[in-house]
Amino acid sequence: MALDAESLAQFTDTVARFVRERLIPAEAQVAADDRIPDDLLRGMGELGLFGMTLPEQFGGLNLNASEEVRVVFELCYAAPAFRGYLGANNGLGGRAILVGGSEPMKDKYLTGIASGEIVTAFALTEPETGSDAAALKTKATKQADGSWVLSGRKTYITHADIADVFIVVARSDPQSVGGKGVSVFLVPGDTPGLARGKPEKKMGQQGTHVADLSFNDCVLPASALLGVEGRGFELTMQGIDRSRLHMGAICVGVARRLIDESLKYAMERRQFGKPIAEFQLVQAMLADSQAEMAAARALVIDSAARCDAGENISMEASCCKMFASEMVGRVADRAVQIFGGAGYMQDSVVERLYRDVRVFRIYEGTTQIQQVTIAKHMIRRATAG
């Protein structure tokens, strides 16, 4: 979309006000109820947040990567569960349809996805397949009439309990190995044979749910195929770089909140007759957190600009995801330390955020997977050079 600087500033300011006036006051109740109220979901929809990255013709904002990360910086100043609710619509759910779907499929689903009326979920992880996504066992068997029969199980799928549409990655060539012979399918939530598990009890991010899915000989029409048969990993990877940029931006937003909460508490909490912010070891923790957050923010902004310029940013996106997710974990740990005993209590915002951010080092590819990915790109570039 490439908004002018003034329009982008106005929009991010609007999101920031919504976060502080509507989302942050509701955080504790959302965590207690494990549910985001409908009025807040409507509010996010009215702002266009469910369709940030989708085209304007479908009601989206069509933000480019640089604009998207700046909006996410502001949105994720609130608890990350709010962003988690709309993540798949903007990421590997909605964008998979945008990139790989037929025109009738786009017309049928994308407007509802952009408004938030349709909730999507991306189903890749399996009980024995997490980081090794090429070891998929869920099968899609092609029939003589061109239809497909889907069978298998997925696990830890965000929105599995409520999604209207699933984007499912399955092995379509039983003779294939690794990433070859894998295809992507759109599966409506009311498809016969689709069974949803109960939401899991998670460490953090209450308000968004994860659950298992079972596909018991689900019959799909030929039109359910996204992209090219057997090239599903290519389709998935087209969206993964931007998704990792998005993840880096989330971590920066939460880190800003943790730093602000830590600084406020340190300036108010008194020990030995003065605020603990005046003690140098507390200042060191604050300074380390601020410097690391600023470095992550700069990395995300630079990588987003490269993405918008059409560069291959697979290595940079992995750097963003790895560095920012590790960074926010350290910032959260320091925040609890600065709060001391108060930070260990469950009514503390930093205790809740400490639990919320732990998963960032796991999903969208673990830190260890990012390390391997980065090193492979380094070697490939050095060899090519």
C-alpha cells in the first residue's frame, strides 16, 4: 500500500490509543476467562486489523511489510493473545488463499477473512512432526474424479476449536520424501470427517486456544487444492519469511511494554530510602533491555524494507525471529527480577507476560531451527559469491 508518512502515523496512533484504552484494561479479565470479549474483536475488525496484509479489493488494508511491522509494534504493546486471534488471517491462513487460491475461492473467503467474520487456522504441526515439517504423515489421496480424501492428525493448531476455514498441509504423493510431494488444501470447518479436540491448557496467552484436529477420510473437491499439486512447501515458504518478520515485530512490541512496566515500577518502588531505579545494578538491567529491544526493532525495520524492495530475505527473516524472540525472553526475565517478589505473583502484569512470551522461541520455527537456517544461508551465499 505504501502509505505516506502522515497517514501511517495517524493509523499507528489510532491503534496505540485502542490498545491503551480498550485492550490493556481488559488483559487481566481475558487471561482469567481465557476468552477475548466480542466487543474487542469487533473493535479490532473495525480498525481493519484482521485484514492488514490483504488487498483493498477484499476490504483489507494491503499494508506492505514496513507498514505492517510498525502497526504490530503498537498492537503488541498489549498482551499478545489479542494479536494471536488475528494472526492466521493475516499470515499463513489468509495469505495462502491470496497466493494459491483460485479467483472463486478468493471471492468466497477473503472479504470475510479481512473483516474477521471468518476465522482461519493454519494446520501443519503433527504429533511426530514439528520442526521437521518435511516428515508429514497426514495424507491427501487423489481420486479418479479429481477429488481428494484427507486423513491424518494435526496438533497444537491455533483456533482449531473455532476456525471456519483450515489451511492444511498434507502429503499428496505417497512415494515422495521430505518436502517434495506435499500439497496445501482449504478445508471448511464443517467438512464431514473433521473432528476438533478440546483446547489445551497452555502456559500463557490465555484468550487464544490451541487444539488437535483429526481428518477421518474427509472428502474435498478438486478446487480445494491451493497452488500447484506437490509443491505445497513452496507455497508455504512464500509466506514464512513475512510471518517471521511479523513475529519479530510482536516480540519488539511486548518488550517495549515490559520495559515501560519495569521502569515505572523501579521509579516507584523504594528500598533503603530511595527508588530502586537509582541503584546501578537495576539500571544495568533496564539499560540491557532497552538496548536489546532497540537492536531488534532496527533489525525488523531493516529486514522489512528489504522485503518491500523485493530482496530474498529468508536469512534476515530468520535472524529477526531468532534474535527478537530470545531478546524478549531476556527482557521478561529481567522485568520479573526488577519487580522482585511482586513479579512472581499471578496478579502481576510482568508475571503474565513472562509466561506469554516463552512460546515465541518455539513456534514459527524454534531458535535451533533458525540457527540452522541462518547458517545454511550463510554457507550458500558464501559459496555463490
